[in-house]
Amino acid sequence: MYKSQKDLKEYFDQFVNNYACFVNIDLMIAPMTVCLGTASEMTKDSCVHLGGQNMHYEEQGAFTGETSPLVLKELWAEYVIIGHSERRQYFGETNEMINKKLKSSLVHGIRPILCIWENLEQKELGISKETLKIQLREALQWIDAIDQIDIAYEPVRAIGTGKSATPEEVQDIHEYIRSILGNEKSRIIYGGSVNDTNADSLISQPAINGFLIGSASLDPQKMLKILDVVSKKNK
């Protein structure tokens, strides 16, 4: 929940004018929903894709404060983040709700980024992988087009702390996620205190297909540095 309309204009003035549109990168930025209209105008002639931070699974109804998938489409959002750890922690989102949102986003042609996570206690108990497995299976239940969904692994212990999981830890978890997905060609991306100093070591791991960047994305110059690192690794 950052960047007012004014802040966003200043951000894109810097970012769009300096972004080289790397052909080997899909870049999505997800501002607050109320700022998507401004973001659409600021990026309409660029190669920046836009996404929503959340959406409801229904098109309309008595769901005060929620965002309809139809509104995201009207505002040119091509992606939507679903099941972010903060939505689960603070707003009580369940795997059942997330499953409904995934189905709705696919029906409406919005590519979802499904977030899965574990906390420090689960890691210390040695049940990280089992926790992720349950989230994946319940969230993806009865969904055939899994290859149209991006999976974001975000260990809560590393979000906003500046303490990313080690590249080796992330590689191991991403390999495990891939084993559950089987032959599905979903991108598996990492989100946990990714910044311009650790991006190189993380993206060097073969199982890490990209990033879901949090606080570092608030600074357009840091974001551009990360994109440059990823582009060089993807060549």
C-alpha cells in the first residue's frame, strides 16, 4: 500500500524513460487498484505490464471494498497477485477462496500469480515442504490450465526483513515445487527481500524463473538495476 497518484507519476516518469524494454523479460508492476488508471496512462506506450494486487472471484455483488475482475480488465491489468501472504495473514484468505480467485482470473483472461509461503515456525519444525504442498494442491484443485499460472514462493521469514533465504534454499524449494507441478510450464518465481545486491546470486539458480519484488521495487533505480541483472542472466 504505497505510492499515491502523485508519487506514481513521479515513479513512472523516472522508470519508463529509463527502462530499456529487455526482450527476455516479462515485467509487471502492480500499484494500488485506485492507481491503476493513472498507471495505465503512464505506461500505455511502454512494454510495462500492469497487474492488480488482489481481486474478488465474483464480477459484482455485495462485496464492499473488493475489486471486480471486470474492473481490472477495464484498467488494462494483465496480471493479478492472488493469495499473497499478507492477504492470508491479515485478511483471512483461505486456500478455498484462493482457488475460486484463480479460476475467475483465468476465465477473465488475467494471468494469476499464485503466492505460497511458510513461516519461520513451520521451517523450524521441518514442515515447510508439506505446508507448500497443501497450499498448492488445494489452491490448484480442479484447474487444468496450470501452465497459465505463475507460482511465487515467498517465505514469510524473508519478506520485508532484508534477510532473503539463501540461493541454495530457494533452489531446493523451487525444485520441490516443480516436482509437484510435474510437466506444467508454470514460471516459479521468488519473493522474499529480493534487492539489487542479492538478485544476481538468486537468479543464477536454474530453478528460479524470476522475482516477485517488494520493497526494492519502490525505488525505480533499484528496480532498474535488478532488471539489468536478470536480463544479463537470461541471455
